[in-house]
Amino acid sequence: MSKRDFIVRWTAGLMLSVLLLGGCASTGQSNSSVQDGVFVHIKSGPDQAHSVLMGLRMAQMMSADRDVLVYFDVDGIEVVLKDAPDLQMAPLGSSQAMLKDLLTRRVPVYACPGCLKAAGKTPEQLAPGVQVAQKEAFFRFTQGRILTLDY
């Protein structure tokens, strides 16, 4: 067995052990009361409409029976401004319509405060219902569990 093969096998074994042992550890929470949640992270902006629309569509689909939080940062900030363009692509639909639907479903939609500032924007320029992200809101959402989708 080559040194490289040994390292690959050893690393895989270590990762499997960590996963198995981590699954046995108690978090102090009853899993029966905690529902899985999906954190949808959209960093793509209007110039990457497909990525933005996929993230929004996944958030819509997942919110039918799961907790969902949508977080916009980097170039994604430009998608959640009052004057943002309405991105459209068949068969995904309209970014404005999907955002409105998510907010109607009470899915929290957050924008990164640092990214807003870096883009020369203010919280007042965010679309109605979009909130400035706060660290504690993320931790309240996760309750020790999270699945993240990045777009």
C-alpha cells in the first residue's frame, strides 16, 4: 500500500469515526420536538439569475413542510432591495413573486448588514419584509440542526 493510499484510507476512517461518534453524542435536546431546518444562502446577484431563482425556488419548496431561513449576502444584496430588478427565467418564475410568497409564508428573509454597507446601501433600501441579519436570529433558527443550500 502506498503512503498516499494509507493517508486516504486513514483520513476516511477518521472522518467516519467522527461522524458515528458525533451521532451518538447527546445535544441535550429532544429530537422529537426539533424539526429539520433549511438555511438557504444566496450570494449571487442579478447577473446570475439562475442561481438566485434556484435558491428562492428551493426555499419555497422546502418551506411547505420545513423551517426555512433565507440569507442574502455579497452580490445577493442587490436582489432584496426595493428597486431590485425582477429576475425571471422559465420554468422557475419571478424573483419578486417568490420573495413575496416566502414573506407571506412567514419565512424569514435576511440581508447581511456588512454587505449592505459595502454596497453603499442602507437598511431602509431593503424591500418590505426583508430584515437586516442578526447573529442571534441564526442560532434561534438552527436549534442545533441545520441543512444549508448555497446559491
